[in-house]
Amino acid sequence: MKILAIGDVVGEQALRYLATELPRQRRALGADLVIVNGENVCDVRGISPTAADALIEYGADILTSGNHVFDRRDIYDYLDRSKALLRPINYPAECPGEGARIVTSADGWRVLVINVSGCVFMDALANPFASVEHALDGMRGKYDLAVLDVHAEATSEKIALARYFDGRIAVIFGTHTHVATADEQVLPNGTGYITDLGMTGPVDGILGVCAEDVIFKSRTHLPRRFTVASGEIRAHGALFEVDPVTSKAKSVKRVVF
């Protein structure tokens, strides 16, 4: 079984790019399940119902998100009524949406997808370890294997979660920093892991944002409205090959297209 995970989509140019490239890559890579983090698709911050539906139409089976998922009010009702988009599971229960959902892969396996936010250098949400543990316990017996998107700033927090759940979750990948890491690996107990998938967006900016905006803000500390960079689009992610019978990963490969 092959699971393709695509890093944070930044901007509507990247959305248009995926319209042709995502279905093409899904076929070329033979992916049985595609997970896309789409929280920044609406030009830097947030995701709209229209953009979420488009990503599903282009070939994503389920969408994960992160700390910008609630930036647009029009997504609130969508989170409650749609099965397509997750928000981090450790937000308060009063928040719209869910943080874990079971999806069926193209080859018929039941996959529990969990989205969690880190707490180091980010909002002080519920403990991510306990939140993920609760999801695994609550869904026990209903899924064949589990996947976790850790939307976090600190690499140490991502690695700690991966080591803690090694062998219990088949695939764990990090999102949020928009910079792909080179530590793809299968952990000792069989979890496929990479600290950050990277982003899907313009390569000539800074994390997908116009370089001049970021440099001005960094130099002066004055307010500056960020705009999405223009130019060449590139998608980053990882392809995980998993044995669904044992729920162990066999390989992890970085993907760029």
C-alpha cells in the first residue's frame, strides 16, 4: 500500500498547479491514498470550502490543516458538515470540525488519519501526546492502520511524538515549517517518518511569501501585509510504502514535482 502525503499548499497558484499535477503524480506513483495539508491555500492564510473541494476533486482523499484553519469564517460550517477536512485534534471540543477520521484507501484498507498541532512555540492547546493517544484508543478495532500529521514548529516535538508512537502509527509526517527535511526513515518499530514534508508553492519567495515582504518585516519590525510569491511552483511531499497487514512501513521516499 502506498500513501502519498503532500506538504502545505500555499496560495491559489499552487492550487491551480495541483489541478493537473496531483492526478498525474497519483497515477505515476501508484498512490492508494493521498493526504494534502491545505491550510494556507487561500493566498497565505486559511482554506475556503471551494479550495477544499477543489483539492479533493484533484485527487486528495483527505485534507489536514493546522494553526490557520480557522482564519476564514466560511470554513466553520464546512468543517462540521464535510468529511474531507480535518483540524488539529487538540483544539477545544467547541471548535468546528474533527481531528481524526477513518478513510478507505483505493485498495480497500481502513486508514485512521489524525491531525494534531504541536505546542512548542505555538498555541497552548491540549497535550498532543494525550490527544493522539485518545484518538487511537477511541477508534481501536475500526481501522487497519493509522497516519498522523504533526503540524508543529519544533523539530524536537515532532521527533518526540514519532518516537513515542513508533510501531503504533504506520506513518507520521510533520508539516508547518514549509521546509522539507532530509531525515526520511523507517523507525525501529516500523513507523515511516519524516520531520517535515515541505510546502507546495512558489519556490522564489520565503516559505511561499513574497521575499521583499518578509525581508522588510524582519529588518524593520514594522507591519507588512504578506502576499504570496509569484513564479515557479513546486510540490514537496513523501511517499510511504506500508504493509497494511502488519501496519509497518517498508520505505519512505521524498517526492518533489
